[in-house]
Amino acid sequence: ATDDVTILIPGKLHPHAVGRISEAFNVVTAERADPTLLSDDERARIRGAAVMTRVDAAFIDALPNLEIVASFGVGYDHVDAKHAGSAGVMVTNTPDVLTEEVADTALGLLLNTVRELPKAEAWLRAGKWVKDGNYPLTRGTLRGRSVGIFGLGRIGQAIARRIEAFGLPISYHNRRPVEGVDYTYYPTLVDLARNVDTLVSIAPGGASTEKAINAEVLAALGSNGVFVNIGRGSTVDEDALAKALADGTIMAAGLDVFADEPNVPEGLLKAENASLLPHVGSATVHTRQAMADLVADNLFAWFERGEVMTPVAETRDVPLPTR
Ligand code: NDP
């Protein structure tokens, strides 16, 4: 029975997930995933964790009976999944249930960036429509643009379907071409940037994408270039981006994610040609509830039936328990 099983909830977690997990399991809470905040007894009892916070290798090693870490969100760069895999600990994330929501937000952010819609609304609210007349025509337009997607996975493909409906050509960069899509593939990010004027990044964080969008990529995008990031802030050299926005290397940027959230670098805050959002890609009541359900469902599947619903790639070979 699950009420014999102790689950740790370190830091903040969606209340619906906390509620479902607390009803069925024994729950221990802590301010963060730090073994020094737990008693010896708690460390020995904990068999699962439901997390939104950082989980590092030392934490995994400090819990001898840990079997599964159920992480909230599709991106799980805050969990050392590689180490978990080698320690025989399962890690799950929340893919698919947020895909369409995040793609919707990406298109909104792209339009806001290119057509300056937030600034046009601010113009109206400030009474300038009455006082100064029409909002100035925007230099930016989606018409005639060619869009490159960095990270054509689940969300990238949902973004691409929307861009297709907007009538724009699509190309992409991944480490490997995607089977069954006929968008143009570029084997390097700089090649992609050179061949498009609009770059949308929905690539995951982690070492392999760290600061991938750098000065060279931004220069390749060019002076009519628009860069939208809804993936992870760590994939961008933010100093290079602030400079590219200030000196006209690119035309504009739309950013939902930042390297050190919730802190946004001064250079981006003062960029008039940047449209900035506080990481709201999946942030609706509907979608966050579905993500919370999937966190709880992974724990139920594991402890009740010896199954797992959405394992991450690094822990796919961790053996299932017999229940
Ligand atoms: P997927 O795993 O389905 O897609 C990721 C894509 O990125 C794959 O096509 C993969 O292709 C490509 N990729 C991964 N690493 C690299 C690399 N080093 N170089 C080039 N391409 C790479 O994930 P999702 O589409 O479900 O989610 C993508 C990311 O979006 C999440 O990891 C998360 O960080 C972010 N996200 C942001 C949200 C927000 O609120 N702003 C909300 C939800 C997600 P390949 O393996 O062939 O390289």
C-alpha cells in the first residue's frame, strides 16, 4: 500500500500535485533538496521525490532507498538525470500535456516581438492615441519571413505546424534530422541562422546547448533578424544578445526564459527592441493541472503497479520494480 511509502517534496510544488500525493503517501517536506535538512530516519525512509527544484548527484547519493524522482515540467535540466540513471534511480518529467500550450505562447511571443503589440497597447493606455495619433507603423512584419527552429522536438513541431498555417517556410537544427518531416534540415545552428531571418529556440537546457546562441549565430541571423527563445535561458549568451540588440546586429528578440530566473540582465531590460515574458510558456490553470496530475500519476504507477509513464531518456534502462 502506498501509505507505507515516504515521498519527499522539497521546495515549492503545484498544490494539486501536493494534494494528490499527500492523500495516498507519507509526505516529508523540506525547503530544498538538501540531505542536511533531513533526519537520519527521513533519509532512510524516503523512496520517492516530487520536485520542481534542483536535485543534484550528492542528494541522490544521500538517500539510500530513493527509487524515483518525479519532476514537474518537461525540461529537467535541474535534475542530475545521468547520475540518477547510473545510481538506478528513475526520473520522470511531464512531456506532451504542455506541448500545444507552449507552442501557442511561442506564436504570441513571436507576434508581440515582430509587430510590437505590447508597445502598441501601452500607447493606447497612455492616452497617446488621442494625444499623438496612430501608433507608428512597425518595421517588423511576419510577411516574407523564413523561420528556423532550434529544437524540432514535440514542442518545436507544434510551433512548426502553427508557422505553416502562417504561410512561412520552415527549417530547423537538431543533432539529428527528424524522420517524416520535410522542413529543411541544417546540421549546425550557425548554418540554420545564416539561412533564415527568424530563429525560434525551443531547445532544452544542459551542457550540450549551453550558450549555443552566441555572437556568431546572432551575426549570422543578420540585421533583419528576429530571435525568440521559449526553451531555456542557458542556451543563450545573454551578454552577446544584449549587445546584438543594442547595436543592430539583429532587429528584435522575444524572450520567455532567462539564464538566472527571475533575474533578467540589465542589458535586456533596457532593450527597447526586446519583448520579455516571465517564463509563462505553459502557465495556465488548465495545463499546469495536467502537469501536476502527471507528476502524481508517475508516482502512483511506480509504487502501485511497478510501471512508469514518462521516464526521461537517461533513466530509460532503470529496471522496473516488482510490486
Ligand atoms: P523534446 O525532447 O521533444 O525536443 C527537444 C529537441 O531539441 C529535440 O528535437 C532534440 O533533437 C533537440 N536537441 C536537444 N539537444 C540538442 C542539441 N544539443 N543540439 C541541437 N538540438 C538539440 O522536448 P520538448 O519539445 O517537449 O521540450 C523542449 C524544451 O522546451 C524543454 O526541454 C524545456 O527546456 C523547454 N520548455 C520551456 C517551457 C516554457 O515555459 N518556456 C515550457 C516547456 C518546455 P536531437 O536529440 O536530435 O538533437
